[in-house]
Amino acid sequence: MYGGHVGIALAGKGYRSTVPLWVLLIATQLPDWADAAACYAGASSPPSEILSHSLPAVAVLATVFALFYYVAARDVAGSALAGTIVVSHMIADYVTGLKPTWPGGPFIGLEVYRHPALDFGIESIVIIVGWMIYRRSLPVDRRDSSPVRVMLFCLLLLQLAASVSFSLFPGIKKC
């Protein structure tokens, strides 16, 4: 999931407007950033995905991120949302990819990436729904503004680029 993660962050912002969008964007991307860091550090045993996308890894990332947000903002509900958004990353990735459950456990997922048109459709729906929820949280006079509409267009364009790349380069590895 690429653009869909941003759609989930937007929905979170629409649900609880007091949490900064940048916090939710970090939360929704945190497992991928942890994966990139583990990959860059040369993690091969266990594989970087075990350290970033398995159930225990995501539980640790979500808990630590939620605690950091709580310490910074003293917002219990916002902290719970931030942690939940981290967990949403793994759930969304189970739809689009094939991810580990735990060290030594099975990899699960629907592997929608193997069907780029379907991936684009699913992720576009997540983006649009997230954008609509976010949009409702804005002042009425800004909901139909050009920047808000351009945001949706750019997110859909980003997702189209990702889906086209899956079609042109199937099986490309991140690490």
C-alpha cells in the first residue's frame, strides 16, 4: 500500500483534528521507515521485514510511537489514534502485499500488487474515503478550495505511478 497509507492518515486527521497531520503521516509510514533503516543497516537475519512489519514489530512500533506522542501532547485519545494508525499500516499491507506474521511464522496477504489495476482501484478508494473524511474536518469555506482538490488529484496520481511501476517492474524488491 502506498497512497492508501496517506488516505488512512487523512481519515485519522478527520476523525481527530487536534492531532497534527504530520504526526499521522509519520505513524502511517513508520513500519516502512523502520524497514528502510533495518535494510540500510544490513539486517539479513532476521530479514528487515520481520523487524518492521511482523505483528511483534508493529506492536512495538505502535506502542513506542503512541507513548512518544502522549509525552509530547498529553492527549490520550490522540496517542491511541497515533498507535492505531501505525497498526493500520500492517493491516493495509496484508491486503496489497505478502507480509510476515512473526519470526518463523507464515507470511500472509492477498498480494493485490500482482494485479496493478485492482491495486489502483482499492488504494484509490482508500485515498478518496480518507480525503472525504479529512475534508469534512476543514472549515466549510476551505472544503472546496483548490489546494484541497489538488491534494486528492496528486495522491491519486502518486498511486497511479506506483501501480504502473508494479506493472512494469513486477517483483521489484525494496531492500
